[in-house]
Amino acid sequence: MKHLTLSFSRPVIFIPSIVIVLLVVVSGLFFVKHGASASAPQKKATVKAAQSQFSFNGTTGWHKGPTNETSMALFRNDGECFTSIEQKSGTINIAAKIQKQQSMMTSSGNTMTAGATPETFIQIPTGPQKYELHEFSLTSGDKSHPLMGGLGLGYVQLADGYLKIQSHCNTVDELSTTIPALQAYTFHMN
């Protein structure tokens, strides 16, 4: 009768092989799971663009230009004029602001000559707010760097800050054509 002899050398090698295979499978599953989630599209945190405090109600011959939370620009379709509006903090001293603008122009070798001062308005939450548009004729002291020849400056004091309103045209005579665009701005207090 033959005796069956079991050799333990095989199971000793077999057990570490099973452990190694299990470790490879488990770590493979771990890497596949984490690799898949890393390459899966991630939902990005959406940052809502700041809403502008201004809107443009539209007017013939004008279109909206660059806009951010505190400012907006409008352009006449023929490119001869543009307007801008900006909300600023603090209180406004209109005479001092105009004097500062004139001083800057003079120090640059340019001239700024006062013209008409038409009254216009802007829509704010409490209704139309009147203001004066101070018109100026600009002349460049350096003919190689011409300026737009017409500048309009207007200011509206608010309870919290003020609005700075500007018109720019190739000539001072064209500034009156900016009035419909200026009246098409609406300021929304956020």
C-alpha cells in the first residue's frame, strides 16, 4: 500500500502567492476607483457674474459697450460719440471736479473751453433725476495726438455715493446728440 505524503512546500508557496494576488487586485481596484473619480468631470463652483447697477433702455443709433458692476458705456453706431456712466463713493463737489479736469488738461498742454450746460435726466429707483451736462470744447496742444473735441461732464449726488456721467464726441457741436443715450441709462441701486 502506498502512503500518500503531503508536501507542505507547495502550500507555503501557494499562500504567499494568494496574498500577493489579493493585494494586487485590491490595490488595482483602489486605483481604478480613485483614478476614475479623478478623471470624471468635476462640478466646478459657479461664480455668478456681478450684476451691473446700470441698464440701457435702448435708443436709436446707439448700442451698449463695456459694462461691469459699477459702470457702463454706450456707443453711437457711427463711432463719432460715446457716453459712460460710473457709480462712485463719497460726495461730489461739481465745481471742484470740473476745475480738476481743466487743470489736468492745461498741465498736459491742452485747452478746455466751457460751452453750453443743458439739463437732462437719468432714471433712478425714485424716478427721473435731473442734472446738468457741462459741455466743453477740447483742443490738443500736440497736433500729433488729437483729442475728441467735445466733452460733457455730469454728476448726480445719491444718498450713498454719486454718479459720474460723461459724453465724448469728435466735435463739441455733436454733444447734443448724446442726450438721448444719456437718458436711456437706468441706475438700479443694488
